[in-house]
Amino acid sequence: MTLDTTKHAAQTPDDGQPWAELGLKQDEYERIRAILGRRPTGAELAMYSVMWSEHCSYKSSKVHLRQFGEKAPESDALLVGIGENAGVVDVGQGYAVTFKVESHNHPSYIEPYQGAATGVGGIVRDILAMGARPVAVMDPLRFGAADHPDTKRVLPGVVAGIGGYGNCLGLPNIGGEVVFDPCYQGNPLVNALCVGVMKHEDIHLAKASGAGNKVILYGARTGGDGIGGVSVLASETFDAAGDSASGTGKPTKRPAVQVGDPFQEKLLIECTLEIFKEELVEGIQDLGGAGLSCATSELASAGSGGMRVELDTVPLRDSSLSPEEILMSESQERMCAIVKPEKVDRFLEICEKWDVIATVIGEVTDGERLEIYWHGEQIVDVPPRTVAHEGPVYERPYARPEWQDALQADDADKLPRPATAEELREQVLKVVASPNQASKSWITDQYDRFVQGNTVLAQPEDSGMVRVDEETGLGVAVATDGNGRYAKLDPYAGAQLALAESYRNVAASGATPLAISNCLNFGSPEDPAVMWQFAEATRGLADGCLTLGTPVTGGNVSLYNQTGEVAIHPTPVVAVLGVIDDVARRTPIAFAEEGQLLYLLGDTAAELGGSAWSQVIHDHLGGLPPKVDLERERLLAEILISASRDGMVDAAHDLSDGGLIQALTESCLRGGKGVRIVVPDGLDPFVLLFSESAGRAVVAVPRSEEVRFKDMCGARGLPAARIGVIDGDAIDVQGQFSIPLAELREPYEATIPGLLA
């Protein structure tokens, strides 16, 4: 078989090529031919196909994502923004923190364990590539109906993959979410977040500069796993029968799912950090989606020259791999570094010390082309920017779906409410024991939350928090949130509610929100209704970040989360990172001190559209989500942060899914203390307990601090109503019902194990 070199490609312009099988459209293939002035070689076609995939190029979302830059708020904290492997923010005392959230959705449905495990591995390497030591991970997860048989296949595998990989790396898993909904049945969402810490001077960027500098590939050998993982698997929908290729279910796409080795990744982390410490690299990039195609083209594109790579020097696990397969492989635990010639020997010494394979595979040139050779024959000769940064940009048609008005008109106000106190009590027990509201400890107990010894708060707290500096107590808090039911009702408001809830969660723990990362999970961009949802959610998020002063530092778009004609709910997941000067002043959710007073902060209205109550009691989704008031969210956050810093509150919990009764349940069971609640005059007990009005929190105030706390809220104009006291061993809503904590705890803790046993 003749090797398809650039010379051969020029001589055989009419040779047929499998561009459609690689996920390219005909006009995209013709554009590649126009760029090169000939047909592409097989290796070039492989590179363009993966790099121009939806997952890598953001070709359907770029036009909307630009708003995150155009509307970006001014921020003194932002050090590195959108466009790098991860965003970086200044947290004070010379420290910088990098964080990012990404998706590994399709692979996790096909092969739950490896899909989730390599999702963790990939996001950890993104953080490592910025120059930081990874210090914590989080995982926002969405699954199909909790009682569906396939959920028992997917969820345990995903959880085992996250726990197995993260625990082996020695990284604490400090938060995230687990949500069940039938819309995710064939398209579970497995989003992974990592946080890393470094000093300002340790920041590294992905660029290849300096002619003569060497390109070093180090880490695991390249194998046949993950070939086409982003171009084929994550950039198309599943068909109605399951697998997008065969229609027969899960197995046929398994070769496209990467296989992870956390012990190799641990060696890679320590090796890389030592290389950084000795200042041996000029640029660095991890190998994740699109593998070597991505690393070489992005490094060259962001640099000052070209690059020449000898592909046959790449260490392989499988000697039968073709050049195209080597370029497309997404084998894990690999990095690519740009190193000055005089520093190569020391670089290789450190790799050998850590038992990490390292090979010089090329060098930076003074040209403008990315050239790749196979046994001396040129198989790639491309302008690197056309591969990495100048892919297609689509302005997909979008339109408000015809059913949106009817959905919003189907208001939850029409649903029958409990007629008696006994019925109200029964509904409380049903809601708090429902899969979405019940304890997730069966899941989170499989994650190590406290390894490294710097975890200050972890699930089920409002946010995860880790200590950055042992001497001063400097720390960072991170929360992730997203409510697909809200976003289905109103994508613009739903995205802002996700932002507001994460922002509120960080503030409730005592930290000041600084910046966000996001993972935007949607259906097929070829559906105008889905694109409208995406456009509205992106616009809502950009507007919300501008109002709150929290710039978007980066993130991920995951499209084609759809089976046949059935798309997931639009699910923008928002991660907010905040800083706290001293983690000793953090605020937990637990009600632990009897006699402390409970204050409800914010306004409560009869807002039940998309609520947990409407879902659990009536299996209903309709109406409008809670109203968003971002200025109120900012005020509430200021109060929560000040109260935490000045010792005015001992516990705080935001109000969101499930309303006040859910927050009370979690705080009471966490601290082992009951509460007595008095319904404020003029407020329906049902609305008090189940409303999901935004901009609210419940706090526990020591009696000695009550006057000072009330004065602060009054002076700043935040509604604060005293609604009860921490007392006894039950949740006692006076004049309505009393539920002993023991009676509440049993179903709350038994639901998830019962479903997954």
C-alpha cells in the first residue's frame, strides 16, 4: 500500500477519501482542499477531522461564546482568561488558582467506568498544563430516571470511575451534584472540574516559540484507544436505538473511549511539577481531545514559528497503528513540552527518575508550517492556525420553539396543594426522600474527600473548600450548579439561576466569589429549538456575569446530547470560585448549637415552576422558573460573607431545589439538632416550605449576635425574618406538623442505596 505523502496527494487529486465517515461535511472537505491547494493526505484529513469537530472547534457555538469576552466585567483578579487550557485568578498572597470544568458525556454512556475516569484524568492534565499542582476535583452528574434499569448500569460505573481515578491520584473530591431526570436517559452528563494552585510566576502557557527548541512527548505510550473520540463520538447524536453507529446499544463505540491509568498520571503530575520547578519548558500542552493532532497544531499555532515532527519516533503500545491513528489517538496520561536544546538532557533525566517515557519527536522551526514526517516521508504540511484556530464557524439557525409558550402557560399554580397539615407532612417526607433531594452519601462516600489534609468543606456542604496556605489560612471555595428544569422553562433565566445558585453557595460558606467556569450541555445544534436554548442560555450567563462582576475564565460546550429527536433539557452547569482569607472562618451548613436563632434572608413568593415539589408530587414541568434578581444576589452574598467573617452566624444554607424544607432537613441532619419553625404572618405554610424563590438563605445566629446581625441586614436593606430556633430532635413547624429527625433520616438516607442495590 502506497504511503499517502503530500507529494502523492498532489499527484492523485481525484483519489476518494472517507471525509464523511470522519465527521466532516462536504463543504468542510472542499475548504480543506482550498487551504492546501490539493487534496489532503490521509494524515492531514485525520487532523482536520478531529480538530474541526464540534467538540474541539466549537463551530456551532463560537458566535455565541464571544459574548463572554465582549461583556466581560472588569476584574483585577483575572490573570489568564478564555483561550488557554484553563483560566487563572489571583487569590492573594502571591498565589494563583486555576480551575475549569469539562464534559465527558458520550464516552461515559458507552463505557461508564473508563469514560468517567478519563474525564477526571483529562481535566487534571488541563490544570497541570497551566503550571499548577492539582488540589481538588468535583463532578456535576446527571443521569436518567433513578429507577430505570440502565441507570443501574451507568451510575455505579461512572461513580466507580471517578472515585477510582481521583482516589488513586490522591485528589480530594469536594463537591458536585447528582441529578436524575428521564431526559438524560440516553445521554447522561458527566462533567468534571479540577482546581489547581500555583504562585503567579509559575503560570505556563501552551505555545511553541524559539526556532530550534525541541518538541518532547512524554508520559504513556500511544495506543489504539480513544481514536476518533471527539470527532465521532462527542460530535453526533445517538440514534433512537442507542449507539449512533449501529443502533444496537453501547458496545460498538467502545474503541473510541479512552482507557485511563491513574498511577501513570500520578507519576506524570509529579514529574511535570519538578520540570516546572527547574524552569525547563518554554511551552506545554496536555494531550486530551484530538491527541497529537491537537497538541502539535495548537502549540505551533500559538507560537512564533512552525514545527517539524517525526511521527515514527512516537512510543507506541501497538506497533500496527497507522500514522492517521497515531495522530487521532486520545490515549491518556500524555503531555507535550517545548524545551530549549541545552535543557533537554535534564528534562529527560527527570522523566527517567519518575519512570516516565520521554521522547524528542521534533523541533520548532522558523517557518510557518506544521510538517509531520513518517520514516522520512512528509505526510503533513499545513498552516497550523487553519487546523487549530481557524476552523468552520456556523451561524446555525435558531428559533423559539412553538411549544415554549404552552409550556410556560402550564403553570404550577394550578396544581392541587396539600389540603391538611397531615397531607403537608406527607408531602414533605415524599420530597426529601425523592432521588434528587435524598442523601447522596452512597455516591460521595466512594470518593476520598480529605486526602492531602487541606479539605475544609466537602459535600454535602454548600461549596467545597480547600486551604491554599497553611500559615495564613488562605483558601478557595468552589460550587457547581445547574437546573435543567428551570432552563427548559426559560433558558435565559435558567442560566442566570445556575450562576446565582453557585454564587450564593460560595458566599454562604464565607468566601467571596471571583470568577466562573462553565460546561454548557445541550442537544443537537442542528435543531433550531436547541440552538435557541443555547443562544438564550449563553446570553443569560454573559449578562449575569457582567452584573455580578464574575468573568468567565473558560469552560466547555457539549452538544449533540440527544437520542433521536429527544434532546436533554438545556443544562448549563456553572462553577463559581471564591476566595476566603482564613478558612477557620468558613460557615458550614450544620445546625449544631441549641438555642441559636434561625433567620430567613430574602423574599419568599409562591414560585413553584420547575420545583422539586411539582416534580415529585405531580410529575409536572411547566410555568416559569423563579424570578432572578442578581442585584439581590449580590447583596445577599455581601451579608453572608460579612456575617461569616465577623462571627455573626454559625451556620448558613442557601435555599434552592426543594426550598426551605430541604435546607432545614439537610442542616438538621448534618448537625443532629432539630428546629422549631414559626410561619411568618401572611405566609402560607406550604409556600414557606416548598417555594424555590431565589436570592434566599437560612442562617443560624447566636443570640449574642442577633442585634448586630439584624442591624446589618436592616442597614443594607436585606429582608431578614426570624423564623425559629434550633431546638429538640425534630423539625417542628408550629401549628402544622412535627417530624422527628430519626423518621426523616431513614428515608432520606435509604433512597439511593435502595434504588442502586
